[in-house]
Amino acid sequence: MAEIIDGKAIAQKVKTEAAQEAEALRQQGVEPTIAVVLVGDNQASKVYIRNKMLACEQTGIRSLKYELPQSASQQELLELINILAGKKDVHGILVQLPLPQQIDEQAVLRSIPPQKDVDGFHPQNVGCLLTGGHPLTPCTPAGILRLLEETGVNPAGKHCVVLGRSNIVGKPVSILMLEKDATVTICHSKTKNLASMTRQADILIAAVGKPKFVTADMVKEGAVVIDVGMNRDENNKLCGDVDFARVQEKCSVITPVPGGVGPMTVAMLMKNTITAAKMQVKHRE
Ligand code: GUN
């Protein structure tokens, strides 16, 4: 049976670190603040935003919520971001994705000042991710790296297979694993002989968004399995991209859903908000 990583406990540790840093900033007269923007009525987005704002409360970070209707124009959203960008007392700006189809996601992400981009999605921060020295790293990938570190899994020399090539998870986590000296293979919906690829993985990161997509026959004995999925199964129960019950019998370490990667995403957002606030305070000195 595999070791089940307690993402909630590790996230709590990260949030405690962030809370201490938030307190230190407050001692200097700076109230770390994030502005969270929700456009439309995506139910999952509403839950994610609620969790993020709750974590802010626990960590001592001020959070401001801005809501625009589903019908909002790109111009309206850009105007709001422009106002938030100009506010000295707002250190982080997060626009929850996905956005309604009339809005160009990349144009919106480019409009967030890179130093306030707590999601790490601005092209400048993505560039920093590739070349090194990236203070604002995308939250889910950063959370995955921290989970591995806390579990004592060293990626150096390991074969890491990433399932999924999204800008939010697949691509950035691949770069971070490469930075940690893993040999990285990125697989996606057009990959041929997928199972023969995943069976080579010492570390398998599943971020495809399909319930229980990774079955036991796709996993090498003793592998480390990280499940980024957040899906509903046939009984409407939360489940990941991995068939947890079967795969845990074969692998050595696995993250559960819920309680694995999810809480880490939120915890790393707290860290990024503190980092952003510190950078802005330093810049002004
Ligand atoms: N939608 C799904 N994941 C994320 C995330 O990490 N940040 C934002 N802004 N939107 C998301």
C-alpha cells in the first residue's frame, strides 16, 4: 500500500509560514492585500474563490472580491484591472479562469502588472519560469514541488511523465521538474501508446481533467503519483484523474483527491501574495 500524502497538513504548514510573513509585513505598516476577480457564474470558480478568500482570512491577508456579470465585456474587465493595477494598497491581482468566451484570456493576463501577478500567468513571469529566478511561480505547479519536497521525493535523475499540457499546470510543472533535474516527458491527447509512456514514469503527474483516467495498468510498481484532477465520478462524488483505489495498491506514494494538490494551490497563492507585497514594498523604498 502506498503512502498517502496529506496535502491538507502540508498546506497548513505553508499557510503558517505565510501568516508569519504577513504579520511581519503588518509590523512594517503594510497590509498584504489580494484582489480576486470573478467574471460570470461558473460554479466551480465560485467554490475556488471562496476557498482562496477563506485561506486569506486564516493567513492574515486582506482579500477584496470583484464580481462582473457573465455578459461583461473585455473592456470592462481591462478597466477594472487597470484600476487595481494603480492601487498601491493592492499587491496581488487574481482573475479566476476560465473567462466567458467573449473575453480574450491572454489579453487579460497580459494586462496584470507582472509584479502583481500572483498566479504567475503573465508572459513575463512565464518567461522567468523558463530562464530561472521566478519569484511568482504558478500556484499548482509550485504546490506539487513542495509536496514532493516535504515527502522526501527528490526528482533528480527520475523520469517524470506529465499528463496534460495546459498553461496552468502541465507546461509549468514540466519546467519546474526539469529545473529539479528530472527527465521530463509531456503527454497529451494526441500522444500515441500513452500507457507505454506512463508505465516508464518514476513520478507521474496527472492533469488531464478526466475522472479516473489513470488506471493501475498505466502505472509502474513503486511510482510516485500526483493527481491534479478535480472531477465528479458517476455517483457525483469528487474524484481525481487517477483511479485511486486501484493505483494506490501499486504505487509507493500518492496524493488523494480531495486533500492532495488542491489545498496546496491555495496555500501557494498565499505565499505568492506575500512575495508580491514584499517586492512592491522593497521597490518603493
Ligand atoms: N482556474 C483553475 N485553476 C486556476 C488558477 O490556479 N488560477 C486562476 N486564476 N484560475 C484558475
